[in-house]
Amino acid sequence: MRFSGFRVVKEALTGHKGWRPLWRNPAPQPAYDYVIVGGGGHGLSTAYHLAKVFKGSRIAVLEKGWLGSGNIGRNTTIIRSNYLLPGNEPFYEFSMKLWENMEQEFNFNAMVSQRGILNLIHTDAQRDAYRRRGNAMLLAGADAELLDRDGVRGMYPWLNFDNARFPIKGGLLQRRAGTARHDGVAWGYARGADLLGVDLIQNCEVTGFRIENGRVLGVETSRGYIGAKKVGVAVAGSSGRVMQMAGMRLPIESHVLQAFVSEGLKPVVDGVITFGAGHFYVSQSDKGGLVFGGDIDGYNSYAQRGNLPVIEDVAEGGMALMPAIGRARLLRAWGGIMDMSMDGSPIIDRTPIEGLYLNAGWCYGGFKATPASGYAFAQLLATDAPHPTASAYRLDRFARGYVIDEKGMGAQPNLH
């Protein structure tokens, strides 16, 4: 079933009797060539690219709940490629290019909106740092513009430019960045993978790995044992718990990251804005709600909910940047479990266990990386060779001293 404007009109005229489920609900087979643990954005993207690009067959995605029930549906929907370091920027720019063609490729409306992202500048030193980052982006083939104070005022005249502590002096703009509908991304990849023959198995929790002589043979699940030639794990904040069942301890901590949405307002924020003097970022949804977030909660947690101190901190950042939102009501809040690596950058690599592969450590960057993460992980599973843009995301880089510390903050996950 392909979607089109003509199809929508036809179904409207015939009582919407022709729509079918977007994907099958198959029973698990005894064995597969590839088993992907985790039915979120990265797992579904991996299965889709593994089947479409690398012509893999006999592929299954195992999800303990329903598809898209984790972080893919619990984020602030921002997509961007405004990174500095050579280990990160080419990868995220590759992801940005995949975002731009995604909807046409799998014939599904993921509501990709390239409305731009503006990182605000508040000090002279920050201007120098953003100039450096912008040049790194241009060298990697991305787009970047350094705006002065008047340039920012022309876009958002209602910002608090003359804040005594955090005056706005300019901004780094990436016009190709923007937002996408998080659920739509999960559904699109799920539908695309299903059409390519991938089995999407919901309510199937992995409870263990069967490993013999240093090689994984399959997974134990709540629906029985499933054999596999290769197993890829992409479970975000649950990475530590899942890989512990294989006897591995990861350089990752799990923290909750909260996000918020206000009541519906008239259009005011037509792009994405980040506060350079605090951790606050905001966009406006199609329904009018301001969608915003900030720092992770500072303690380790597997709960999909956070605490009031972070809510207060995020609200303070928003008020310092745009006091006009002071009377807007907070409609709801939610949390996702972040797999925070020691240097703030991800891991896409083989593990010491033959046939077992890991995709984890995405910190704040998981959603924007969804297309490239799936592509790179699929290539690794299919060929045992890393994608060129993901070659630095090695599991052993911490032991070897090749960290990718984008913020230069050191080996403390809550600082990234």
C-alpha cells in the first residue's frame, strides 16, 4: 500500500475502508540470520537499511513493548549536524542528508521540517568557539552562518537581547536543521522494514544471550529461544542492563532526560533556538505548543520521569531567554532514558563476543542520528566493516585514549 494525495481522496470518498495496518504482527521464527534487539528508532532504522541497502534477509527486530515505546517517542524532535570534532561532524552531516530524502524513500510522512536551528552567542569567547565550529561544519560539507546581533534580532526580535547577565551578541545558524515527527519516524521505518520482509516482533523481551566458545548463538526471550547468526543491540538507556546479560560492563551511565510542552500558542518560534548561557532549547510544534528541554537529571535512573529541580532550571533558562513565555502554562512533561557515554559520543562497534554488536552511548544525540546510526550499524552487521563516518565510534577508544569529547568536559557523563 503506497500513500499519496490521490489515495487519501479515494479513501475519503469510499468510507476509509481500504486502509490496512502499516506492518504485520508475526510470530517469531526459530532462527534468523540477523536479530536486532530494540524496536526504537535506531533498531528499526538498522533493520530497514540492512534489508534495503545491504540486501540482508531473515531479519527480526525484537521489542519488549510496542514499537517506538522508548526514546524515539520521548524527545524534542530536533535534527541537526552542527558539530565540531572530525569524529562527529561527518557522521551527523551524513545523517542530515539521509533526513532530507527520508520521506520520499520510504513513502511515509515523517513531518521533516528544515526550519533551521540558531545557537545563541552571549560572550566574545563563545563567538570565537562558534566561529570555529561553523568552519568545521563547512569543511565537512554542512551549512553554517555566523550572525551578528542585528541578524538575530531580524529573526527573533522578541528575545531578551539586553539581559544584564546574558546579553545576546549573535548566533550560529544552520538553516538545513529543524525538526521531525518522532512517532512518524518510527512508523515510517517500521513500515519500510516490514515491506522488505523484516519480522517486527513486539512484546518480546530479551532475557538472556546464549553464548558458547566466545560466540553468540541466539537470544533467550519471553517468547522462547531465537537463534541468530548475528545479534545487534540498540536499546539506548537499557544498554547497560541488556549487555550485562552477555557478561559485559559498558562505559555508560543511564540518566533520565526530561522534555516539556506548553499549552498551544500562536506561532512565534518558527525554528529551533538554543540558549548559549544555559542548557535550554525550544521549538514550536504544529499544534502551537512550545517544545523545550534542558539538562539530564544528575542521578542514575531507569525511570521515564524526572524531578522538580530540573524543571525549575529549564524554566529559569527559558525565562532568561524569552520572558514573554512567563504566563504560558506547562501542559505536560515526560522523560527518556539516556545512555550517557564517558565522552558524550556514541559507540557503534563489534564486541569481544563474536557475532554480538553494539549501538549505544547516544547521550542527547540519539534522535538526530537515527538515519545514519541505522545505516552505519547495518553496514557493520552486514560487512563487519565500519561506515567511514562512524569509524571513530569504537568501543575500545576509552582504553586506547581516543575519546571524542565534543564539549571538552572530561570523563563525567552528566557533563556531556
